Amino acid sequence: LFFLLFMTSTVEDKSSLRSKFQERRFWSAVKLLSNILLWDGIVQEDTVRDLGLSKLLNRYLLLNLLNTPPGLDNIEKCNKVVACLPERWFQDLKSGSTLPELLNFCQHLLQ
């Protein structure tokens, strides 16, 4: 993955080349996340969670989400990330808890 992080003020203009580049990179990474998480049940769960959540979501996608201004775009991005997550990972969790790898993402959602 190749991500450049630009200051929020430089990507607020959706027609700018920087903004378009950042958007393409984000959606490519979401597609990669989706593909990685499809391996759940085939490859060891720890490996899938480490690669998909610890490495991709927390290192790259979350930085982009934090750099995206609050609003409908950010909500859409978060919804797409959540849609990638396998439901079975959450079946045995207590109410109000989450996976350790998702704590930072959950904090972003709460904000």
C-alpha cells in the first residue's frame, strides 16, 4: 500500500488531485481489507486479524478516517469498513465490548 497523508485543509476540496488520490488509495485499501477478511475460516483467525485489523485497518485506514472531515463521507467509509468484518468474530463478545484490535476504530466511531 502506498498512502500519502495530506493536511485536512488540502483535501477538503473534493475536486483537487490530492483529494482524489487519497480517496482512491482509501477505497483500494478497503477492497484489500475485504479480501483479507474473506480468508477467515481458511487461514488461522489470528493471522487474518493481525494482517487485516492490526496492520491494514489500524495503520492505514484509520489514519485516513481520522484525516477525513466529519460528515457523510466519513460515515460511509466507516460503514464500508464495518461491513467487511466477519460477524462470527462478535458472537461471543459481551455487550459493550469489542475486539482488542478494534478499540481505536471504535473510539473513532464514538467521536
